[in-house]
Amino acid sequence: MSFKAAADELGLTPTAISHQVRLLEEMCERPLFRRRPRPIVLTPAGARLFPIIRNGFDAFATALSEVKDDTTPQPLRVTTTNAFASRWLVPRLPLWRAAQPDIDLEIIGTDDLIDLHAGDADVAIRYTRSQPRLAVFELCRDRYWPVCSPKLLAAGTPILRPADLAHYPLIRGFWPEWQIQPPTWQHWLDMARATDPEAAAVDAMAGPLFHEELHAIEAVMAGQGIGIASDVLAARELASGELVKVLDLSLPGFGFYVAQVAGHPRRKVIDAFTAWLLSVA
């Protein structure tokens, strides 16, 4: 029952408190305090409103305190494409656990665009030709090469030039129609015909089409044909010899960008994750 004491508690002036009370009274269209004679007392309307407001503020304070004092570690939510998550990120997670054993990751593998501004994830690894409109840095870029299982070549016709691809099924990955100059067999063969005109006889549509890039790579590894694959996503198999490049001619791919919202409250954890990504990329 003291505007001055309320002002001291809230770090405001008594005048500011009086102003806020008058705004509340205008909203309610009736007085909430009797100011004469002193000390002030609640009117019947004020007495009715007071416990509701008090309980509301107490509930706010309790909830905020519980959130602030919650020591349960929260995982860092990372979203990226299914292919990059499966073939690049997941195999390297033991290195993350060794470097940051106290920070768990929640991996959200999806080809849909997760909204970082909405808080659906903390950080994203985006695969795109141009830089996203977020706080980003480029992790790496890829190129697309014609690759296959060495077992396929051992049992078939040698591939010495692009025209020799006509002897094999071409494993195709799906790209949306709106994508400009995607790294497809059609574009690769258009480029190859400049050095081997007989490559015009190769049918870019002669083989199965996979909407999921992971499935296309699996088909190539199984020896079902020759694929055009990202050297980032197929890096392990190319290094081990499980896959081989059949011709020294490649198409440019896109960039892998690490994106985050500026001023994110978990900035320190995100910075630790991005530094780790750079160290292993």
C-alpha cells in the first residue's frame, strides 16, 4: 500500500508507478485505490483485481526462475540435408563427442528448409549455390564426377572416353526443375561432347532415377550402374577405392554453408560447433 515502496522495489520513480496505476484504472474504468485519507487502501474493484494480478506475477516469477535454474543440458539442434547428415556429419560425430563430451547434438536430417528464426533449430548446414541470408560461413564446396564400383568396370567394357558410357546404365539423381544448371548427366554430357563428339550417342536418360541422393549413391556402390556423385558425399568411398572416378571430367556443385541467426542466445555453443566443423572439414 505504498507507491514509494513499490517504486523502490521496481527501480522506478513514484510518479511512474502512479502513472501505471492510472492507466490500469482507465482500462478498468473505475478507481482501484482510495488515496484520501492516507494511507491508501484498495477499493472493492482493486481488492477483486489484486489477487489475480499478484498470482499472475508470482506464476511468471516462478516459471522464469525454473527456466533459469534448469541445469538439464540442452542438445544443440543441427539441421542439414539427409544426404549430408548421413554421409558426412554422422560418421564424424565420434570426433565431436571426443572434443565436446558435455554438448549433445540433435541432428535434424531433412531436405525441407527449417526456419532458424522460428527456433526450429539452432544452426543449419545449407547446400546452395548462393549464400543464404543469415550469418554464415562456407564450409566447403563439391564437384560432381562420374563414379562407379570397380567391380562394374572389371566385368564390363573399359571406359576410356565419354562415348564409352553408352555401354552402362546411368544412375540419375533427381533435381527440381527450378534449379539452375544442376549437376546432372544431361549437363555433364553436354560438356563432354566438346571433347568427344560421339558422346552424343549416350542417352542421359538411360538408367534409373532416384529422388533421394542417398539411394542413388547406394545403387552406384552396389554396381548397378555409373552415377554422377558429389565428391564430398562420396569422399569415404573414393578414398577407400570402393568407388572410382571413371573419367577426369567434372561439374561444379554447390556450397555447404553453416548458417545461424545473429544474436542467438546459444552463440558460444554454436561457435564451438562451427569451429569444430572447420577443424574436420
